[in-house]
Amino acid sequence: MSSDRPESNPPGQSGIRQTPYPRQTGQVPAERPPSPVSEKATRVTGRRVIQYIVDYILAGIIPGLAYWLLDRGHGFLGGLGWLLATAIALVVYYWYWVERPRSHGGQSLGMQLFGLRIISKSGTPASVAQLIIRGILLIVDTLFFGLVGFITMICSQYRQRVGDHVAGTLVIDKDYAYGRGTTW
């Protein structure tokens, strides 16, 4: 009778190596370290909801006008108009959700209006890569009229939406300072 387990394994053990629990080895699991930013600083959910509605409207004005003006007709010209309007929309969305916050201390126009700021979970300013990830994942966060992002946010320790979790970012009050009087 043949056995499908390797000869080097003791009898009764499979050929799959199991990793011991962190307590048994003294190792820390491979998770992101906790943020130096307090959970209290991220308790801005109400303002974030209103801010997002304002930002969504502001970010959509120029793309909406571009589609209305350029996406007309059928055939080649209709396709060209749609392509041009889409290019305009992508440039505007990139500027609004990535470049504007990067160059204005982590704030979109709505965040500036409501006193919020995007930072890295480590407490440093958010990087361009983090802002791009957040911007792309707005697609997921806005599913079902924004319920995916909202539910994820209210169930999260640091009030992070899906895009924040993946990007490793937090939204905090703009005046929050951690450590020894850190200001922006």
C-alpha cells in the first residue's frame, strides 16, 4: 500500500508545513502597525459624509459639462466626442482627488470647507500613490449610493472607507496635531 505523504514526515502528519501561532514563536503577525494618530482624531464621520457629497458635486461639474457638450451624435464623431469627454473627465478627477489634496495639505475643496485632511496612517502626509489608490477605490466605496464606503467607515477602528484601508490613509480634523505639537 503506497502513501501519498513524503517519507521525511513523521507518521500521522501531512506534507503541509503549518506555521505556528505568533504566541508560540514570539513573532508578531505581518500586519500594519497601529497608527500613531489617535482614534479620536478620526471621529469625523458626519463631516466626511457631507464633505463627500460636496466634493462629488464639485468634481462632477466639468466632466458633466464635457459629456453634455461633446457626447452628441452617432458614428465616428459621436465616438470621438465621447472619447474626448472621457479624457477630460479623467484629467479633472485626477486633479481633484490626487493633485489638489497633494498640493493643499491633504485637502480637497470639500475637505477644506469642512476642516478635514487626508494623511497616511503613519501620520505623515499622504503620498501620490496613496491618493491614487483612494481615488480609484471611490468606485467601490460609492456602490449602492455610497453605502459600501459608509458601512465600512462606521465599522472601522479609524473610520476608514475601503479606499482608506487599501491605501493606508486616514481622514482627520485639519487642526489635529500628534506628538509634540506637530502642525501642518
